[in-house]
Amino acid sequence: MKLNLHVWRQQDRRDRGRMESYVANDVSPDMSFLEMLDELNERFIVEGKEPIAFDHDCREGICGSCALVINGMPHGPERGTTTCQLHMRHFRDGEEITIEPWRAAAFPVIRDLITDRGAFDRIIQKGGYVSVATGGAPDGNSIPVPKQSADTAMDAAECIGCGACVASCKNASAMLFVAAKVSHLASLPQGMPERRERVLKMIEQHDKEGFGHCSNQYECEAACPKNISVQFITKLNREYLVAGIKASMKREANDPAG
């Protein structure tokens, strides 16, 4: 196949960036999207040109590093698929393909198609973990967990933190990401001791990072490569509301002037 590529090029965070057009020849339909970019970069290196910088790691749809917007869609046109698992057979010979990085103030462009998604790490650091001592790995049956709770936790834990939800949202909201992390731990006994504090701190950091608010457009669910349901945002809202009420009641109880 022959493809006409329009790729975002940006030297660093200070550079304004621009679109540049390239032709990719002899593209095999069995190539993954990243393999197609690899071949293009090999050609650039031979020609003495600067290769296109893009992020990747496992190339197995697990790590979430392959964060590209392809023809306006995070990860490309295939539902429930990461960029690294997207194959060129889903495109037509002679097609025009636009490739951009995530577009969000909280994800500044480092170079070309690579964005700094450290904001997600900082949200997790605020409470997306269990800090209480749990000892060694317990027997699988030593802590009874209802099947419904276990299934909910597993569904939420599928989130790979790629940021497609942010890239697809008109408000650049990361609520689906936060909701998945909060719901995962809130569904398990190990996550209960820090349940209230966790959601308040993670939402506070979400807002501090500059992510927008959810306006229920559901684009995040459509773009998510792991098909994380927006129902988790409903669970997040409930967790946040209850935690806020509990915190307010505690402050009033501790206020001598109250």
C-alpha cells in the first residue's frame, strides 16, 4: 500500500509545532501501525533526516504508551484497540492519515508525538494504592470477596492509564481514569481503610493538574482501548459525595466553636 501521512512535528515544549507530510510506500497490510512508523523512520535515518519521535514499550496492548491520535481518534478507528495493536489492513491504499499526539493542557508535548503523562502518575501517588501493611501474599480464599465485587474490581483494573479518555474529551477530563482506579480499590476489602481519603485526594490532584470536568458525553468510553465503562464515573461521584459529607461532619464535630 501507499499512504499519505500528515504527522505532527514539534522539537520540544517551547516549539509551536507544525504538520509535515510524508509518503509511506510498500506498506504491508499485516504491519502494525507502529511498525509502519518504524519503517518510515528507518528510511529517514538512511536519508539523514530526523526520525519521528513516538512513545512505545510492550507493543502488546498492555502498557498504554502508544498514545497517538489517528485521523482524530485516540488510538485509531478500531474500537477497543491500542495503537500498537492497530494493523494497516484497516486502512485503504492511497488513504490520507493524520497522526497527532494527545491534545490536552495536562499532557504537554515533549517532542513530536510524545506527551508528558506524568499527571496520571501524580494522581496515583495521591492515593491510588493500598498503603496499609498487608503482609505476604495471602491465600486466595483467606479474604472472602463477593463475586460481584471481584468482577467489578477486575473490570476497573483493566485501565492501562493511556490517556485516551482525556484525548477524546472536549473538556480534557480524566474522570474515567480516576474512576477506574478509585472503583478498583473501593470494591475490595484491602482498599476500604483509605477509601474516603483516597477519592478526595485523587480528585483534588486531578483538578490541580488542569484536567477538565466530566460533562457526560461518553466519548471516553468509546475511545478507551480497554472498554472501561462510564458507569465507573457514577461510582466515583458517589464515592466523592459520601467522602465529602463524612469529611465535613468530622470537621464540624472537631470544631469547638461549631
